[in-house]
Amino acid sequence: MTSPGIPPVPGLHGRTALVTGAASGIGAACALRLAAAGARVRALDRDGDGLAEVAGRARGLPGAVEAEVLDLVDPDAAERAAAGADILVNNAGVQLVRPIEEFPPEAFHAMLTVMLEAPFRLIRGALPGMYARGWGRIVNVSSVHGLRASAFKSAYVTAKHGLEGLSKVTALEGAPHGVTSNCVSPGYVRTPLVEKQLADQAAAHGIPAERVLADVLLADSAVKRLVEPEEVAEAVAYLCGPHATSVTGTTMVLDGGWTAH
């Protein structure tokens, strides 16, 4: 039995998936999608209430979602948490929109810790078990900002560019052991992370908040709408499934044509 709107995907029964930033947005959609595919999903986030809500939504799916409260600012804890995962989805992210000369150095450091160092430590913790089992799937939720830059996002763009590189190195090292590593790089997605930056974007660009979506977020996209979290989750599920064994070291882009320019 599956929940309405979440069709089953074969191939992940008996697999353990770890999804970070799973209390909302893309992470929640990925956790539910992988549970629909039969995986036991360990959902990590610092938002315990959000995790509990996602776990409740997973009832009745072929797999399960188990909530684990964890703050990725502790890389040691992140590495320990990754042990035993067959599938790792590095999704957790934060955003701050400021000009470089006004960007707080402590915020820059914290954002790189969550979005680049923590994925490295999670991968480091997961790989020994994946290598021992001869199978593993690592999906790094990057962004169009891993491929293109935007003004006022120095930390986010830096972290996502680094994540793209880390993913490729992991693919090269993991290939002899049956482990794939890829990025999924969407444009702007309908998530709390995007909604929270509207006021900052308006201030940085000197425009009213109601103009941010059309004039800033979707200005470079040929498809003039936000990406839905479920679209990203479908890409993640494909990369973890049985038909993607030769897909590694690459980036699946869901940017509405942004990078076609």
C-alpha cells in the first residue's frame, strides 16, 4: 500500500537511506520518496517537530521514515550518524543573502560547515560500509548555484561549487566498490529556504518583495515557475534505483533552462 500521489519505485527494499535536512522541503520529499521505494529512511534534521510530521506522513508506505534529531554544525556527530547507510542524500542547506563586504564571516563559516564539511564527513562515515557491501548510492542535493553564480550569495555559491567537486571525487573513488555519487542541481524550489530569502533579496536588489520572484528568482529561467520538491525527489529516487548503475560523477540539472543561456 502507498500513500496517494506517491507511486511505488522498485529496487530499494532492504536498503537503509540517510537523508539530511529532512524535516521540510526537498529533504522531506526525498525521505517520503525513498520510503515509497521500500527503503528504511533515517531522516536527519535539527527540527524534531518537522521530522515527526514527516514520519507520520510515511505511515502506510512500503518502507519507513525514522526521525533522528541532529545538528550538522557538529561534523563528528554527522560522520558517526552515517555509518551503516546504503544510500546517503546530502540535502541540508541554509541561506543568507548579503553583499560580500557585509557578509558576516561567522555566517560564511557556519554555512560551509553545514553544506560542505558535513557532507564530506557524512560521506566519510558512510563509505566503509558501502565498500564492504559492494553497493552504495550518494546523492548530493546541489543547486544551479553549483554551476552558476549569483550576486550576494558568496557562501551558498562557494559551498555548492565545492559540493559538485566533492561528488565527482567520491564517484571516482567509489566506482571500483559499486558506489555511485551524483549531484541533483535544481533551480529555485518551492521550499521554506526560498520563501525565507524573499525579504533579503528585495533589500539586496532594492526592489519590492512582491517583485523578487519574477525579477530575481525566475529571471534566468526559461520555465517561469518554481521547481516542486517532489520533482527533485523523483530525480534522487532514479539515481538510487536499479536503472542508474552507470550514472556516476555527473549532475542532473532541474533548472528550467537556466544553464541553457
